[in-house]
Amino acid sequence: MQEDSYRHKGMRKILVDNLRNKGISDEKVLMAINNVPRHVFLDSSFLDFAYQDKAFPIGSGQTISQPFTVAFQTSLLELEKGHKVLEIGTGSGYQACVLAEMGAKVFTIERQRNLYTKTKSFLTEFPYRIRTFLADGNKGLPTYAPFDRILITAAAPEIPQALIDQLKTGGMMVLPLCENEEYQTMVRITKKEDGNLKRETFGDFRFVPMLKEIGND
Ligand code: SAH
């Protein structure tokens, strides 16, 4: 793994200040972003991009989400230490590390085979216990359910019923829901004690699409 020097730490601090200025106020989230070295998820030649608040290509046609989006989605989760969290869309593994850094027990699903293989092995270099799965996130992980929190990091055309079923009572799911082809609305679903769902919306974002079935594309 690439080293994490004072220069990197300094760049990260500037990124965190930048996120705070953009309205991220959850200090636990900001601290996790401060602690997880984002540059190690990118090729070393892209160092100058690692701490800009931008999404970035990670191969296999996928992207590592923009730090603001990671911070925003993570804040909406209202995470507590020890929470069992299911992430759909492992990608680079960066978001999974942020969740794990905050003390969550992370289960993460990727459908793209090459990305899954690469990230699974890369994640073993971190001190976190993150369980990775090659599967279609639309189906969730029935064997490990229920989850306190579910986070979808790809644009979902609809809210997958299987994931609602795998959410604990009182649990929350955050997802970018497709409104049209251009953008998605950030949605938070809370499963209430009476079994009904509370739905809140939080503005527009852009994600790569959530696809069906495992693939090599
Ligand atoms: N969370 C990632 C960013 C993910 S980009 C990070 O921190 O880097 C979205 C990811 O979702 C892509 O890797 C894409 O392959 C994956 N994906 C798309 N549809 C999926 C599905 N049905 N199940 C699991 N993963 C999916």
C-alpha cells in the first residue's frame, strides 16, 4: 500500500475543511474521512486528484464517489458503533472503509467481477473487518440479515423490496433513487415500529447505474 505521509494528511485536512464549508456537520463522519487515506484507493499518479472533492474513475467503467457524496450519505445513515451495515456497490472499497472506521460491521456487495476481486484483496491491507460479496445487490444478503443500516451507492431505478425486508425495525436505508436519466434524488427510508416506511428526500445527485445480476462488463 502507498504510504500515508504528512503531506497526504495535510491534504486530507483541507478536504475535511472543504466538506465542512459545504455543509457536512457530523463530526464523526468528518473524522472518519480525515482518518481514511483516500489516495491509496487511486493509482499513485493521481495523487493530486485524490483529495479534490470529485468523483474519479477506478477502472471497469466505475467511479470512486465524490467525497461530499460519501460524507453526505454517511451522515444520513446516523451510524452508531457496532451497527451492522450493508453496502451495495463496493467499488473501490473507500466508502466501506469510512463506515468501518466509524465502528460499523460492514457487509458490502459488488456485482462487477474484476472490481470485486481487486477490491476484496486490497481491503485485506486495512485493519478493518469488512466482508465482501460478489452478488446482485438488489437481492441483498438474506443469510446475514437483518441490518441496522443499508446504503446503496449506485443509482437505483426502484427501491428493492428484498432490501426493505432485510432492514431491522427502526433501521434506515439511504439510496440515490432515479428520477430520470440525468440525476437521482437522495432518499432515506426508515422502517418504523409499526412496520410502515417513512420516506425523506435530500436533493439531487449523480451515480453510476445499479444493474442487475453479476457481470464482467
Ligand atoms: N461505494 C463505492 C462507489 C461505488 S460506484 C466506493 O466507495 O468506491 C457504484 C458501484 O456499484 C460500482 O462498483 C458498480 O459496479 C456497483 N453496482 C452496480 N449495480 C450493482 C448491483 N446490482 N449490486 C452490487 N453492486 C452494484
